[in-house]
Amino acid sequence: MKLPRKWLKQKRLNKKLKHEDVAKAVGIHRAYYTMIESGYRDPSVDVAKKIAAILEFDWPIFFDNDGSVSQPKQSTA
């Protein structure tokens, strides 16, 4: 099992959204979103892009390293 995506949970909580809210907006089951956030599953590129659009972050973070970083990398630009 990978580590939980704490950064993803924080992004969701910052927007005051529940698992169900994100899952519905993306068009996936709540259980699948929960597995993505907890690190049990990796999203497809399409799902990653949709989650990123809703929670406002760059989608490739899901695929950096092992995708379980505690915080997304900060831009140095």
C-alpha cells in the first residue's frame, strides 16, 4: 500500500468538500475517490485532471515519485 495523499485531503478540506462532493463532480464513485485519497488506488490521467480542476492544483502531482508525497512540490518560478 502507498502512503495516504495527505496533500489531497488538505486540498479537499480547504474547499470544505466531502469525499462525496468531489466524487460526484468528477463522475466517479465515492469509494473510488476515497481509495485515491488514501493511496490504495491511482487515478487515470482523465480522473486526475478532473480532480485537479475541482481542487485547483496541477494534476501531474499524482504521478510524481510514487504519488504519495505529503505535500505537492512548490514551484520555484
